[in-house]
Amino acid sequence: MKKLLFLPLLFFVISLSAQEKLQGSWQLVEQDGQPVTSEESVRIYQDDYFSFGTREAGTNKFIRVGGGEYSTNGDYSEIYDFHSEKSDLVGQEKFYDYELKNDLLKITGDDGESQTWQKISDDQNELSGNWVMTGRQRNGELNRSTPGDRRTIKILGGDRFQWVAFNSATGEFFGSGGGAYTAQDGKYTENIEFFSRDDSRVGASLGFDYEVKDGEWHHSGKSSKGDPMYEIWSPYAEAYQK
């Protein structure tokens, strides 16, 4: 009886360990065994969620983004919440073989297609997490909201960030941007590496003030257009995954 109880516990520990090792940021280095040179793609794993953003190598041209929930409970699986090119993937669970060795992650689908990702960073700070916007100030008035199918998220992990606006029920994609970030002593800085709505914003560095209060991220400063902004972001898991 003790052996029967031990086995599920062992699988749980192995799964949890794999989840922790995946957390951070990764760059795509091989596709089907061939080096990736024409695109630059960065993937973030954080708090049981993943997202990726891809731009054309050598230019600022946006190509695609995608992301959603993932699990390493037994097989590696993904359920897309959004995909800018393939909305038919939204809501479907896909299973893959995966190999995690040192700083390399190889994912292989049923069709034999494979991707190899190399870890960029697993650094964590007080803003590391998957967040969903639940408050915004307009005309001096702070409005709170309960997010639904249409939502704006921001995932931070391994010194990389990505925000995405989408509708998980219809598969609609509205916009995304991302890059590198720093967060220290109440100062948050984003260095934009891709932006679906305006390639000319790539290379910009935006500074903000931040404070974590009662588990929520209060974010203030000026938008990419120079307009004053104040936003509140709540942990995604509390809103959607309970």
C-alpha cells in the first residue's frame, strides 16, 4: 500500500521539479535540427503559463506570438489561449515529448517536428509572474474590472516581459509587445524588442514607477505614446486558474 501511495507522490515531485526548471526565458536556437537564423523568438515560462514572441532577425518586423497554459504532469502539454497566426489552436490541448537537459529544452510533436530552446535567464524578482490587468485610471478616475474572455496579460520571467491583449473565447488577437526588463527599488524599465502594432517602437526604453500592494502590481508612468497612465495588475492565477 505504501508503494502505491509513493508512486503518485514521486510523479508529482518530478513534475513540480520540471515546472520549476522551465521557469525563466528561452530563445529558439533550432527548428527540426536546423539552426534558426532568419527569426528571433523568445519564450517565457512562469507560473504554469507560457508565451512567446517572434520577430524577423536583423529587422524590427513583427512575425507572431502565442501562449497559454502548460503542464509537465507526465507528458508536456500546452493549451493555447492566444495565437496571432493560428486562432484554431486556441483551446486545444497539444501533447509533446520533451527533453530538458542543462540549459536546453527540446520539444517534439506527434508529427516529428521539433524545437530546441536555450535558456536565457532564470532570474526572479518581486514582479516575476503572470499578471492580468484589473484596473486603469482614466480622466483621473480609477476604474476596477473583473477580467473575462477579453483580457490583457503581462508575463514576466527570466528578465523578459511580454504583454498580450486577446479574447480567449473567440481566438481574436489584438496586440502584443515584449523585450527585456528590470525591476528594482520601485523602478521598472522596459526595453522593447518587438511590438505588433508599431515596429518603430522597437529599441525604445520606457521607465515606470511600481509598487506591489496586497499582492497586486501598481504600475504608473507614461505610455509608449507619452500619455500619463496608472494601471493595476492582479495575479493571473487568482483570476482564472482557481
